[in-house]
Amino acid sequence: MAAQPSLQDSLRTLLHGLLARTGAVRAVLLWYEDGHAGQAIDARAASGDGRQPASTLTVDQPDTRLKDAAEEAIDQGMAISSDEGAQPGDWLNRAQQALATHEDRAVLTLPLPGANDPMGAVLLFWPGVPSRRQAPDTSALSHWMTSVAPLLAAQRRAERPWHWHARQAWRQRRQRWRHDTPRLQRRLWFAAGAGLLLLALVPMPERIGGSARIEGAQQRVLAAPTDGFIKATHVHPGDRVKAGQVLADLAEQDLKLERDRWASQVAQQDNSYAAAMTRADRAEAALALSRLEEAQAQLALIDEQLKRSQLKAPFDGIVIQGDLSQSIGAPVKQGDTLMTVASTQRFRVVIDIDEADVARVRDGQSGRIALSALPWDALDLKVARITPLGVARDGRNVFEVQADFTQPPPADIRPGLTGQAKVVVGWRPLLWSWTRPLVNRLRFLWWAW
């Protein structure tokens, strides 16, 4: 048997050898798995005396009588014959007798022992009781089965599929875990497994977030109306201002001199116009009138520029940019940005969402923001707009998502505050939400590779 290349050839050698050495006309090996007799390998003799066994084996599912006879011997752990009476309290052979009656032959069942559980049983059939008694005695046959069982177990294990080996390894590990692991440790492992299962199956809100900042919903840039110099400043960044409040003054000496010049021009042209009308010189009067109108227009322009030399708050708000206290007397050009005022009536939140996540953000989705200044007071948000253009920031490409507060914000809120905001984009198990960025990254790297 050990020289055979496969388990099938080894079983053929075993069964045909039993037929030849015992004079049996039939030998059946039943494998025993999961507490029941299973597949049967059947060999029959070609002649009535069993000296010429058939060259092939039959592999099939056994009938109920064969199973009962095999399980009867396996359960009692001993060889059982159909022609020997049972002693009370010793062993039973009812299944052997039923099988012998059905087959009209003498039956002997030999268990195949295993390392932990029985491997199966071998059933031998003779034409009658006298021929069975001419065969080797039961103890010798049992010794033979005990000798060949380890070899059969090794050969059968070697030909098992991979999933059987995996299942067996799992069973052995589970048994060791049950018997060798302390109860407290088992409970901890069970709790960890239940928690992992909960994370993998129970849907939870999936949130996508990023850094966020508060901005005024309305902002106004105050620029220099003309070329000039900074004369004085009355506010600093962070100060709250009222509509019409003077924020800064520009030097108006040059404008006043220019106004005086044009005022004298107006008076001079007015006198010229009056003199021409007295002389009835219409041509001179028309020329003087046009010069008068030009001087009046220039004078009105200078007056307007004098008014605009005072930078005033366009609405109630807060100064968020423009510290001019260190720039008194500095020259400015027309159009230079001097201050920025943001409204305090309404705010908006700008969230930087990574480009890998922005595709799942939609208008109307809800979210929350926790500010660095108010870490314990998360405020509710609602997505209002998604900027369609990416911005490079901190070494990555982000999209600015604008959101509005769903409730009036606290009085401490002001433009410029920063924090972290998260937007609810759906419901998924937490385990998937946590591992999704890594999975998507690996997919992208695989595709790029």
C-alpha cells in the first residue's frame, strides 16, 4: 500500500488483499466524517471463493443498512460479526444481523481507528458462516486495520483539496482557542469581533470634510479714490463699524488748492461773461459761457473728490483687512486697496474639499463645523454652492464648497475664524468609510501602473 502512487490504488490493494486473504466475496470501506458514515468503496470477488478479486472499485453512496452496520461497530469501538450472539451490557450486533439477513451472507465489520476520530469501517461478506470461520480470526483482522489506518489517513490527507485543509486548520485553531484561551480573553475577542461586525454592517452617516473658514456673505473693498497721501486712520482690523462711519482720511491739501484755483476760474469766467453781455458781444459771451461751465464742472469734480477723501463704512460690519496705522503719510495711487469691510449680518462657510471626494458633495446636503475658537459648539450647515474650479492649497488640489448656517450663529462668530467642517454625503458602514480612501488610492495606483 505504501508503494502505491495514489489513495485509490492503495485502497484497491487493501480491499483486494483482504478478499484474497480472508476468502470474502465482498469488501466495502466506508469513510466516517462529521459523525456519520459517508462515501463507500466497494470491491467484489470475481469468483465465489474470493481468490480472484475484480480489478476495479465502485465508489458510491452506501445504503442505510451498510451505514447502520458501520456506525454500530464504530460507536462501540470494536469489530462486530453478524453470526455471534450479543451479551447484555457488552455489545450489540442488530445492524449486522439485519444486513446479513438482507444480503444472505455472513458479515464482519472492522472499525478503522483514527488519531482523534474514527476514520471509517471495513465490512467483509462471506457466502456463509462456515466460510467466515475459515478466515483469519477477528483479532488478527482488527490488528491489520489498526496497522493500515495511519497510512490510509496520511494518503487521504495528502489528496484532500485545499479548502478541506483550511477547514481543518480552522477547526483545530478553534478547539485550541476554546480550551487554551482564558475566558476573559475569549470574551474580549468576542466583543472585538462583534464591534468589527457592527462597523462592517450597520450603516452610519458618511462624512466628508476639510478645513473651513468663516467669511462675510457681503464684503466691500475700500480703495483710494485719487492719488494722494494717508492722513489718518480711525479703525483697525477686527473693529466693528456702523454704516457711514469714517474709517480713514486722505490728505486733502492738494485738492483744496486745486479747488481754490477752479473757484477763481469760475469767478473770472463769470465776470467775463457779464462784461461780454454788457457790450452785446455775443461771440465773446458764448466763449466765456463755455469756459465758465468747464470751470464749474471741474469745481464740482474737486468737491466730489474732497468728499471721497474720507473712507466711510458702506454698511454695518467688521474691518477684516487694512491696518493703516503704520502707513500715515504714505503715498497711495488711485485704485489701491486700503481696507476690506465684511458684513456681520450674514456669514458663509467656505470648506476645502479634496478633489477625490468632491464628486459626492451635492447642493442641499447638511453638515457641521467646529471652529478652533469654539471647539465644543458644532454649528449646523447646509451646502449652498460648489465652486467648479480647483485650487492648489497645501500641496493638494481642493475645491471650495460654500455653505450657509441653518440657524443664527452665536454673537462670537466673526469673519476669519477657521475650523474643520464635515458634510454628510450618504449612509455607509463605518468600516467602509474608513477604508474607502485607501481602497480608492490603491485602485488609482493599480490603474496608473
